[in-house]
Amino acid sequence: MKLKVRVVHYRHDCWYADIDDADDRQPDDPFWYADCRTQAEAIALACTELAALEAGDVPPCRLSETRVNAA
């Protein structure tokens, strides 16, 4: 699976980062996301999570699947 990191600046003080399948054209159900205060924080968190996903430490699971399992 090819994963991608997306970092987006929104509002004046917030950055959003997510990890999703590189072929997914609808970024509405990523594998991971975080709201951050700085671009550097968003990139660092996303890279750490991406490394864990690629190492197999954390099995890839979409957020909707996590919510179903947690209920």
C-alpha cells in the first residue's frame, strides 16, 4: 500500500495533517490525522506515525473502522 502525508494550513493558527492511501481521491476517511499548532509539529507527528505504519508497529486502519471497533 502506498501512503501519503497531507499537511494543510487552515485558520490563522492551525495546521492539519493526515495519512491516507495515495490512490484515495476522497480524503474523508484517513488512517490517521492530527490538528497541530505549527507546520513543523504537523510534519513531525505525521512522519512519526507514517514510520510506525510502515514498520508494521501499527496496523493500517481507517478512522471509520476504528470508531466501529471502539463502539
